[in-house]
Amino acid sequence: MEMRIEIQGMKQELASISMMDEFARYARLERRINKMTDKLKTHVKSRTAQQAKIKWVVNIVYYVLQAALMISLIWKYYADPVTVLPSKWIAPLERLVAFPSGVAGGVGITTWLVVCNKVVAIVLQAVG
């Protein structure tokens, strides 16, 4: 921010100088502005790259924690259905929906997590 303010000040000073009357001073100031602008661009690029790396690491940690949570839930509630529905509601897919619990008419934790993730993704897409 300080560099931008300094560049703006130099540009204002440059605008007040007559190029014909004070060419040497005008050229020196113009070179300083160009040098400062290049330095600012380099600083902005490095900062953007650093922010991208941080965002990448945060995303990786988030997905690893999410996967660990889902695996632990599946492991803990492997044999228990989340809920039991009438068999007619899920007749053609009854065994798939009941996986891994195997309870007739039950909704297994794996299916429950997949459906919940999809619903959350759809809602977030609609909101965002």
C-alpha cells in the first residue's frame, strides 16, 4: 500500500514537471516510477503465489479430515442402519441402500453419507 501511495505521489510530481524544460529530472523520475512499479508487481506476484499455496494446503487438510471423519463413521456404525424405511419405498435398490448394514429396509451409513454430501453440494451450489 505504501508503494502504491509513493508511486501515485511520483506520478503527480511527474505530471507537474514540464518534459521540454526539465528533461533530465523528468527522465530520472520516470525511471524511478518504472523501477518502483516493477518492484510492486514482483511483490504482488510473490504474495499471490503464497496465498495460493496456503489455500491449497488448507483444502488438502480439509479433504483429509473429511475423509477421516467419514471412514470413522462408517467403521463405527458399520452394522447399524441409520433409519429403517418401508421396503416398498426402496424395493429395487434395497440391498444397495442397506449396505453395509444388510438390514432389510434399512439405510446404511455409507448411503446416508453419500446422499448427505450430494444434498450439501447442491445447496452450496445454489447458494453460491
